[in-house]
Amino acid sequence: MTKYRIEIDLDKCIGAFTCVDVYPELWEQGDDGKAHIIAEGVIKEDGREYVELNEKLIDVEAAIQSQDVCPVQAIKITKLK
């Protein structure tokens, strides 16, 4: 089963929340004015958040679209082996 790494660089995030508009089940608007990942097991370190999720737990197409609409390219979706 394929896994994906969902990552956001919070230092780059400007709070446009286009990712939240595209995929509200994965992203939420934080009190700090930044987008945050909604998932179990999110790791927060060095100004970023990331999580590795099984393809059955996410809508891969919507996740990639949320990456593509970020105006500052703060989101990275990576297919893992």
C-alpha cells in the first residue's frame, strides 16, 4: 500500500487558506493564522508539520490539489515507497 508524506512549512505559510478551501478534511485554519494538518500522528518540528498517511486515509488527488493552490508553495506532498 502506498504512503504519502504531507508536509507544511509554517514559516512560509501566509494564511491564505486555499488548502483549507480545497481539502478541509486535511487542513484547518489555526489560531496562529497558519494552516495546520488534521491527522493523527502529526510531527511538529523546526517550523514545520508533517505526517505520513496511507493512501486509503486520504484523497490523494485533493491533497495534491491543496499543494498546487498554495500561493507560496509551503505544502509538499510526496509519494513514498
